[in-house]
Amino acid sequence: MSLFISFEGGEGSGKSTQGAILARWIVKQGFPVTLVREPGSTRLGNHLRRLLKGKQMSPAAELLLFAAARAELVETVVRPALEQGRAVVADRYADSTVAYQRYGRKIAARLVDAANNLATQGLKPDVTFLLDLPPEDGLRRVGNIRPGPPGEGKTHRADDPEQLRFEREPLLFHRRVRAGYRKLVEKEPLRWVVINATEPMEQVTDTIRREVARRLPSIAGPSGLADLLDLTGAELEADRAPEG
Ligand code: TYD
């Protein structure tokens, strides 16, 4: 049995950390897992990631590049992994495009949906965790906020010219992204699990595990062939070592 899990949220929500922790835990349960992040986790995706992080570009170009990275990932990694009966843990997926490009950048819904449909071939996660927190908190966590006029405070880190374009967007942009996620949750409440990401990390980890445990088969599958595309082999070996 396969299980497709995605993590969503704004900047500094801790979803990458929680996704990696969850993937390791699933391996420990004896279930094969593939961990991916977007954009990335393929050669093309990593290439596009560098462009998307640094280069100024039009909103339409941005939408299409995210879609291109996703199309490659779904076709070459996610779908084959699910077909092999693996669990897939995705750090961002199509919902990010709706939250950021539709609500953040204000691109028409039908265009964003068309790009997502083409990229995903209709493949949706079984469960999606939204790590929800006020954007002010998230940006502060990643060290990128400066006070500005109410609601339009500029977000930037003076000492880092390479900083992500998205983190530099004004607070209003990040508020639209958060509101966009909430609309997605309202539309499909059964797929989403909303988690208060201001809670202590261990508590967030526990909540996620409980939700995933309910969805994984009770008998462990073939033992832990892990394919954590953005972790190193050393990290994996450490995870396989017996505890205590
Ligand atoms: P990343 O460094 O992975 O940030 P994070 O840890 O917050 O995921 O950069 C990904 C950035 O790209 C992030 O700011 C969200 C944005 N993004 C979109 O705007 N649309 C998308 O479809 C995806 C996948 C990401």
C-alpha cells in the first residue's frame, strides 16, 4: 500500500524539518519511503530551483517553472515510487502553487489550475499537513523581517543578497498566501490536517505521527529501503542504527 503525504506552509513554518523527521520515522516502522522537496529532487528540478530562488521573473514565467519542476518530479519520482508501494513525503506540492501563485501573485485561478493539472496528471496527496503560523512569526524565525508601515512591513535580511525572492516579499503577500491555504483547507477538509506551528516542535512531530500512523497499514511492510532524495547517506545510516 502506498501513501502520499505532503507538507505545506509559509516561510519558517518548520515543514522541511518535520517532513524529514517523519520520513525517518516511517523508515523505522519498516515502511519504504521517498522524501522529495519542491522545487527540486530531480536534475531538472534542482536546476529550476536555483533560477526560481534568485532570478527576477514575471509571474507567468514563475508559474510555468514551478509547474515544469513538478511535472518532472511526478513523472520520474513520485508516481513510480507510489506504484512500487512506497510512502512519498513531499516538502511542498501543488497546493504551494495555488497559495503562492494564485493567492500571493494573483494569477487567475483557471490558469494556475491548468498548470497544476498538467504537472500532476491529477495525482493528489492522500493527506496534507498545513503547518500554520502568522507570517510575522515565520519570517522572524528565518531572520528576515524588519518593521515597516503596518501591513506592508518590508521583509529582508540586509546581509544576504542571495536570500530567497519569496522571503523578501512584503508581509501582505505572505498574508495572502496564508489565507489561500485556509481556503484550500475549507474546500477539502478531509485531505488536510491543520497544525498550529507555533507549538513546540516535539508536539508538532507527535501530532503528525499520530495522523500518519492511522493511515499506514498496521503490519510493517518490507524493511526500510529509504530513498530520501535530499538527505545524505550518512544521515540515513545513522537512522537505521538501533536506538539506545
Ligand atoms: P524553499 O527554500 O524550499 O523554501 P521553504 O523552506 O519555505 O519551502 O523555497 C521554495 C520557495 O518557493 C518558497 O518560498 C515557496 C515558493 N514556492 C512557490 O511559490 N510555488 C510553488 O509551487 C512552490 C513549490 C514553492
